[in-house]
Amino acid sequence: MTEILNQQISQLIAAELSVNPSQILAAIGLLDEGNTIPFIARYRKEATGGLDDTQLRHFETRLIYLRELNDRRQTILHSIEEQGKLTDELKAKIEQTQSKTELEDLYLPYKPKRRTRGQIAIEAGLEPLADSLWNDPNQVPETVAEGYLNAENGVADVKAALDGARYILMERFAEDAALIAKLRQYLTAYATLESRLIEGKAEEGEKFRDYFAHSEPFKSVPSHRALAMFRGRNEGILSLSLNADPEAEEGSRTSYCEEIIRQHLGVQPAQQPADHWRSQVVSWTWKIKLSLHLETELMATLREKAEQEAIDVFARNLSALLMVAPAGARNTMGLDPGLRTGVKVAVVDDTGKLLDTATIYPHTTDPVRAGQILYALGKKHQVDLIAIGNGTASRETERFAKEVIKQARDWQPQTVVVSEAGASVYSASELAANEFPDLDVSLRGAVSIARRLQDPLAELVKIEPKAIGVGQYQHDVNQTQLARKLDAVVEDCVNAVGVDLNTASAPLLAQVAGMNKTLAQNIIAYRDEHGRFNSRSELKKVPRLGPKAFEQCAGFMRILGGKNPLDASSVHPEAYPVVERILNATQFSLADLMGNATQIQLLNAKDFVDDTFGLPTVNDIFKELEKPGRDPRGEFKTATFMDGVEEISDLKAGMILEGTITNVTNFGAFVDIGVHQDGLVHISMLSNRFVDDPHQVVKTGDVVKVKVLEVDVVRKRIALTMRLDDQPTDKNANSDRIRKHSPKSDRLPRQTVANNAFADALKGWKK
């Protein structure tokens, strides 16, 4: 049975991915054997025909869905069979459907349910009356109903008899899977979603103002608007409904859905005695049984779809952020800005090890002393980079640091403003407490800021993904699905880059294929006791790290300066014999061959294929030998914020600024331009060509040039464009708002005095 099911599933998923079913069948086998997606994608290309990690993640999701569907299918078949109602036709329909919704539609008439009015009417003997009037409308309902009166059974009069007959029919029709499908299809295509303000909630729900009287086609509601409206409903601000007949005249009491029901049932009024009664049955079927049922279902479907899109957006943003190019192994100073509480300083070495900390007060009590401390720490530890968190007082702190560097002359580090999202979460975490038990929580944040500049991936894996803040309504979506998706993203990113076995933290090691928290901690403990690893094979000595775990993780672990240069590459130990054959063929030593692209390009990969290692693996080995240990994350780049533009009030329409993409949504991209409030580039402003998906143009972490179109200081909204020839709107209004709400004269002179005093003092001190 399992083999047949796997064959069926492989056919379906292969069609969705446009690949051969044998590739999917092989992937199913590998996954069921306990192999991880990163391992399968990287080291089992021969088996899967080269399916990449994106295809394999889709395959994994669909495999789970289809297996859950099959389990539910078997449960339903068993239930209907026990009732003695499983016909060959029904069984075939249940076995053929690949939709959980359709499966539940088919099961609906047979699903155990509470005692309904229709069932009570059947027990009262009214089913023959219902069938008779429905099938022969030439009868007069009231006359026929008199023959079914029975006070003992609760049918005291004609009205009770006819109502009972209606309930029998409307419940029967409301369980017709084909009818439900037709109505669902119509509503999906033609209904509108309507949002209305709940009376008395206008002031409380100001942020939902756009949806106080909103209507749009249900089929085209974008995920961000759907989630905004659902949030408004959850907070008691908005009411949502589905309008099945948006084109109907106001006051109309009938719905086109009733016509769909009539057509499906083959009933058209012809001025026969029972036509009015039958029309009431149709109307009741729609208004009482199906309209609310389908509205609830379609709303749930819309929410599910919107949540999935939001999760996908978050996943793409997280992936881009994790794959931002690292600044590299350089001594780095982290500055966690603050005004009254001071700036927290932490210095780490090129491996991320904490060297020194301090708290300085450049913006309040003693900027001169603060500069002296900063300079002394930088010189003492030969700091090459200064990472400045982008929170409160970020630009003031950046300006202060640059002034120190300018006056110092003999110490010229590079300053970089980095996102501090999630740094406070890490600071208060159990992990940070274990790593720095004697360090103040606020100083731990400065350490995180420094490390995330050195290597964003290595540091950000310590933080719960949804705390990093690159999502879209991430707190409104299914948290289990979100966690599963984001965990997969982190795993894929970590394994795409690989980890240094001798410096990686436990959270980073835990994300390697085949690893878990326990094995990661065991590696750390082994490393602490025995010193650095000199070969991948030493991993086998780590407690509880068995052959399967070693197979999965070894290729993603890197050992720099170890006994075997291949241990620093992505070549899996199982493929080392292939390299030996290459060395024998070329008569080169491994040290001479690695990085020798000219010599490797002279080789023919087919000459080294055997029964175990096919052409994909050999080609991968060639690529790794050409550029050993290559990092897929690209070149390190940073945005340069404009001097003097530090607050939203400093912005003027028409300014062209440099910034960093912090978040990409379905409706555009948010850009950090150094004013403590990200600006929005609407999807229509991303390019001169039509853009269907913002992710096609930008990704989180990209450095871009933007023009300011409009500034709303009160609502803290900044409209930007990446089409630099666009002209801003309402320049004068913007300027008036800027002057009114945040005059420069209220801030600049005080800062200028502080800077000058510090500069003068530092000059004298340096002498």
C-alpha cells in the first residue's frame, strides 16, 4: 500500500514541479531514510536528478499534505463503510480527490452530527411528504400536508408539516458536494469582501481607517490587505462580510446563488401549485444553510492563503538577510546607542571573542571622556570596524564616532550602521546568559551588534527568526507553519554557507544538516576538552554522533588549517576517493591543485565518474577545487547615509539618498535611510518596468538609491521611489510640515557645541 501511495504522490508532485516522477520517488525514499533536505540537495543529485533545495522544500511540504490527506481519506472511507453507505461511485470519488476541502464535502452527508431539525422531521414521518411535493409540483402543498399531521410526533398543523419537509430537503441539498462546489466557484469568482467600521470604534481604530468602508473583489484581495482587515476584526474595530451579489440592486431580497441551486436541482417555476413552496426550499437552503457556511469557509480560505503568502514573504526576507555578505574576520567594536542611558561598547576579536566592554555618555554628561574611551579601546584592540545599532540615537552615535576617528588620525576604522533587530531578544536569552554570565544585559546587545557585522548568519541564528523583524503580519499567522518555514530557511542558509567547526557556536552548529541541540552541545564540550578539531573524522569521536549524523553533517563542516585541505571545502568525505583519482591523473599535489582553475578546466569530468559518483558530484568537486571554500554570500557592501539627515524632519521632497532594504512585502519595499523610520518604495515605484513581485527587483540587505517623494511627519510616513526621475508631489506642504513639527533650530546648535568642544579637547589631548 505504501509503495502504491508513494507512486501516486510522486506523479502528482512531479507534475507540479515539471520533473520526472522517478526524481520525486527517489526523494521520497531518501527523506524516509532520515536524510535531510540540505544533504539530499547537495550530495544526492544523482538520485534526484539534480532537484535543488527550493524544489525539495516544495516537495517536502506537498508530501506532508498529501500523506495527511490520505490518512484522512482512509478514516472517512472506514467511517462510511461502517455505516453501510459506501457505494462504488462514492468510493471512487473519495479515492480520486486530491483536495482536503473536496474530501470533506464528500464526507459531509455521512459525518456524524447532532440531531437536526431535518432529522427530527424524518423521524416524524415527513420525508415522504418532502419527496412528494418536490418531485410533483402539481400538488397543493397544504392539501397533501394534511395527510401527515400527527400531534404525538410534533406535527400539530399543516405549517409544522410543511416546515419540517422543507428542513429535510434543505439539509439534504446543503450536503450535495457538487452543488457546494458550484456555489464556492461562483463566490470565489464574483463575490466581494466588504469591511465596515463597528459603530463607536472610529477613534480607537484609527490605524484601520482605510477599511472603515471598504469593498473589493474577493478573488483579488492581496494578502497584506486581507491580514490587515482580519486584524481589525479580531481587535473589534471592523466587521467583515462576503457580498454574493455585488451587482444586485439595493434592497434586492434574492441572490443569484439561489438561481444556481435551482439550475443544479433542475427546478424552474412554472406557476404550478407547489412552486412557491419549492422556491422557499431553495431560498432556505441558501440563506439558512449554505450562505453562512460558505462565507465562513471562504473567509478561512482567504486567511489561510494570506497567511501562507505572508509566511513566504517573511521566509524570502529572512533568507536574504541571513545571506547578507559578512564583513569578515576583523576586530570589531559594537556600539549599542542610547541617550540618557549611554552608549554600550563591546569589542570582539576576529573570531567574535569578547575582548573588552565600556559604557560611555557622548550625548549627555561627558562627550570628551566618551571620545577618549572610544579611541583608547579602538587603539588597544586594533579595531578595524565599528558596528553601530540603528535604534534610538543611532545617527548621533555615528556622527560622534566619525568625529573621534577624524580627530584621531592614527586610527581609521570603518563605521557601519547595522540593524539591531532582535539584539535585545538575544541579550535577555538563556543562550546569552550562558555565554556571558557576568556581563550586563545591555552590554550583551553591543556584542551581538558587533558580531552580526562580522558574520550576520552566525549571529542571527541565535535569535528566534520571527524576532528579527523582516516579516509581514508575522504575529497574525499560523505560528506552527511560520516556525516550520523559517526553520527550513535558516537550515538551508547555514548549510549553503557551511560552518567553521572550530569557531561555530552551538546554535549555529545545531542548524547543520543532521545536527540537533544535543549534538551541537556535545561538539562544543568535546572542543572545550580536547581543543580544536584537526580533521572531519574526529567528529566520529563526539558522543552520540553516529554514522548517519556524520554522513549528513560532515560535508557542511569546515576545518580551516586542518590536516586535510579538503576538510576546509564542501567536498564530502565520502567523495575524497574521487579527488585521489584526480590527483593521480594530474600528478599534482592537493595543495597545488586546489585553486588551480587552469589545470582543472583541462580535465574531463566524465573520466572520473564511477558506479558510486556520477557527473553532478564530479562537477561539484571540480567547482570546489577551482574555488575552495567559496562563500555564496557575495561582496560586503554598506549604505552611506547623508550627513545632516538624521531625523524624519530633516527630509525634503526631492532628496536623493542611499539606504538599505530592510523588508520586502507584496506591496513594496521598506528602506532604512538613516532617520529612525523606514521609508516605503511602493511596488509601482521600484522600476520603470512593470513589477509583479517586489522580490524580483530587490531583496533584504540590498543597498539602493532612492528619491524622497513625500513626507508625513505626523503619521511618520515616508514615500520613496527608486525611479530617480520621478518628481515629488506637494513640496511646499512637506516643507511646512517639517518646519512645524520638528524645527532644526531646536536641535542643531546644541549638538554643534558638543561636537566642537569634543573636537577641541581631543586635539589637545592627542598632543
